[in-house]
Amino acid sequence: MDNYGQEVAEAKIREKLNTDKVKLWLPPYTTAENQQGEMPKDLIKKYAADLMLSEDSVSQILEDLRKHALAKLAERNKFQASGIATLKIKVASKVGKLTKQIISVEISLDKTGAELKRIAAEEAEVDLRHLKLIASGKVISDKDPLKLQNIKNGSQVMLVVLSGHEVAYMDHHDEEVSAVSKTREAAELLSSRAEEEDDAFDVQIADQKGRPLALPKHEKKSLTLAMALHEKGRLALKQKHYSQALLLLLEADKSFGACSAEIMASVDNYAILNLDIVWCYLCLENIRELPDADKRLQKCEEMFHRSYGQYMERLTIIKGGADAERILMMRLHLLKGIVAFHQHNVSAADHLLQQAKDEYFMLQVDPEAVTHLVEIGFTIREARLGLRTNQGNVEKAAEYIMKDRQDKEEIRQKIKKDREERQKAKKYGLCANGESLNMSNVGLLVNMQYPKKAAIKALKKANNDIDQALELLKTHPELMETDSANISPIQLSDKDIAQLVELGFEPEMVITALHKHGGDTSKAAEDLIKYGGVLPNSSDESYSEDSTPSTSSESSPDKRQQQQRQEENKVIDELVSDLPQEEDEHLDFDMNDEKQFLDHYMALIQSLK
């Protein structure tokens, strides 16, 4: 009997023992000294006949299950008496000279994750820095006690060691800080800039059509952090750095937890993240040891149905087709089939894998058709997605790609216009509640023949509420006093603005300083340094035209602040430099790995028939 056949037989006999309420750790099956007792021959014959197994096989399986039950009982008794828990650490793929795939570790749950990691590193004979432990789909924290991380007696833990390439990458960057920690730090900086609406890093989060979503600042910050970590994890996955990818994806999973349910329902990112995590489990040869995989795939399927429709009908309405996203469903059915196989549900596995196989062949594209589309000016990614969306029809694929390019260009132009509006608004400061000025509302009031300066003042006081602003203009005639010199900004050079922004100053403050000094970058820089990059309101007497920038040592902290901002910019630049620029990048892969797994598991199922 092969290993899989043994597992299936054990599962079936275990189920029968539970149904018949047979307790192998008690007499007559086990003696008072915990030695092998008497195994009734009638029981062996019955199970052998019911399961079509030999009596010798049933007898051996019953003895193995008896020993396993005694070991579990001893572990439980020890934990109850002393608080020492027994954890099973499953090693993901081959590690160094280690021959065991499962390491049994005894430890108090009052100990921290760092202590468990130290013991695991000694057992596996690997560098502590290159090791991570995962339980229930979460990376075990070094600082917190195990009992506060949902670790229990008998818990299964996954041990992940970075590969040679990943270790080299990490050592190249910093011997003290892991690549994952550095990526999270950079992603947190980027998310903070998204919350600030920093134009230097214009973060856009789009719906399934590619249109930017209007999100509250705190939601945008949370989602930006989660999505940045997900993209970096996906990049590592594409490069087959599976250990590093899994750690990044689990960091993203933790960050998605800070997003509201409403926001999560409006995007499909979290469903795809769960799919990517389970794909990592499979590539690390760890899919059957983690019940987390089954739970994640169920969650993924539910979210796909909610976002796309049970039969992809919602996506068809939104995008005019759903074939490009069908590649995600193919991977979902493949993974569900593999999980079902390892749960010994062969019939379900067979059905799901056949479904994945059918979808695989539907998604295949003719290499000559791809070449033809590339020759007329489209990218390989565009050609592949276009052909998949149009069932391989080259002419329709070309039309689809052209239309897709046009739609994306329209969206880009809208984003550009919105950015320009934000930059204009920044010239005039914030509203009383801290929001940016709504320039569309300014235009409405100007069209109603109100002076621009008065409109701006009223809207800032009214927090962009146009009805309240109109009331203010009627009841406060002093707002109507115009001063065109103060409100009509001069034309500034984009080069001058960029030059000062590169020094670490906020675009809004740069523009204000340049206006004050008639576009003189030197004087504007001196002013920005004097005030630490945050200029007082133009109505403040301390910020009058007569104010002279200080040259005292007060500017030293300001320079340090600028230097810190520049260093942060470099960290963010490094993060975003290799992130995909197209929102449908995740839908374009060659499916070679999927085909290998599909063939392997279908062959295993065929051998059981």
C-alpha cells in the first residue's frame, strides 16, 4: 500500500472507530502498563471486509492508531500537569541536512515566539535570522507569549526558511533587518503619503473597471499598505521566492484586517490574496498540513461570487467580458481539487480538477496569434489578455485592446485633471476642518458672479458646503472685499516647484513660498527652512512680505527634517520601482506551473481508479 493509500485507509478506520466508540487507549486494546493488549479478531475481520483491506493491513493500522492515541494522551496529561505544551513543527520543503519533516517541540506557552524560534532553529540547524514560524495562517510574533497568539497544546506550526537567493537578497540590503521588515516599513511610509495626498506619490486605488475609488483618507492609508505588501509578495511569488513571498503575503493579510468590510466588498484584492497564499502553501509542499488552506479558499470563492457573480455575470456587465478573470477561477478550482485530494475526498478532487482542466484549455491561446498581435504594436500581456477575453479571435482581440487602451487613457486624463485640481486647491490652504478646498465649488460660486477670493474664503469657512458658503457671502459683506494681488497667483515653473519638493518640502508650502517671493527659488527655500517647511497662514503678521529668513542655527533641525524626508522618498521609490504599472498584471501568467500540478494530481487520481 502506498503512502496515500495508507492515509486513506487510516482515515476510514479512524472514522469507523469514532462511529463504533472504540477507544484504543483503554482495555482490552491497551494494558494497564500502556502495552499492546488484545485486538478482537471480529473487529479486524469486520473492518477488513467493510473497507476491502487485508486483515494484516487493518491490524497494523489499528496498532499505529493505538500508539498515536497514547502519545497524544501523554502529551495532554503532561500539559495539564506542568503547562508544557507539545507543538508539531512542519518543515516547509527540504532544509539543510534535516531529514525529518516534522519536529516535535516541548515548550511552555508562556514563552515568547522568539524562544520557540530559537529551539526550532537549533533543531533544523539553520540561521535564526533566516527562519519564520507560521501558525493558523499568521506569522508568529517574536515578542508576544505563545498563548496570546492562539498557540495551543498540539498546535501545528509551519517552519519557513528563506532560500539561498532570498538570503542573498536580504544580506545585500541589510544584515540586521529582514527584507520583509524593510518592505513593510516602506509600505507604511507610502500609505502615510497616501493619507496626506502627497502629489509626489500619487496613489490611486481603482475599481474593477480601473476607475479611482473615492476613499476616506484613513481607509486609503490602510488599503494602500495592504495592497503594497500584496504586490511585493506577488512579485516574489513570480520570481519563485516562495518563502519570502509567503511572509509578505501574510503581512498583507494582517494589514487587510484594518480595512472596513464595506471597502473590502468593493475590491477583489483580498480574495486574490487568499488565493496567492494557498498557492504559496502548495509550492512550499505544505498544503495538506494547513487547514488554513481550505478556509482561505472558501473565503476566496465567496468573495469572487460576491464581486464577479456566481457565473461571472456581474463582471461581464462591468467589463463587457469575464474571460480574463477566469484564469483566477481556474487556479481556485485547481487548488480546491488538490486540497480535497489531501483530505481524502477523491471524488470531489476528481470533479474539481476536471473543471480546472476544462478551464485551462479554454484559456489557452495560439502562440501565432500572440505573435501577430505583437507584430502590429501590442505587448505580449495585451495580446494574451485580449485573446483570452475574445476566445482567441485575433480581430476582436485587437479591437478589445484598442478600446481598453482608450478607456485607460481617459481614466489617466481624469486622474491628471483631479491631481491638478488638488494642486490648485493647495495654493489656497485648507478648510476649517482640515479638508482640501473643493475647486469645483469655487468655480460654481465664480460662475454665480462672486469674486474668486470671496468664494474661497467662504468655502474654507463652510468646509466646502456650498449652501453654507452662499449664506456666509450674504450675511458677511466683508468677505466680498477683493484683493486680486493676493488671490491671483503668478505662473510658476514646474521645474522650480520640483526642485524645492525634491529637498523634502510639501508641494503646498513650496507653491505658497514661491508666490510670496515672486517665483524666486532661493528666497522661497530660505523661507521654507526658516519655518521648518510649514509656513504660517499668509494673514499671520509673522509671515509678512517684510519677514526676513533667519540664518541662525535654528535651521539645523529643519535641515534634518528635510534630510529625513529625502531618505523616506528614496525608500518609497525603491518600493514602487518594481511594482506593476497595469492593474490587470495579475491576470497574465503562462499557466505552466498550473499545468504541472494539474497533470500530477490527475495522474494520482487515475492511479486510484
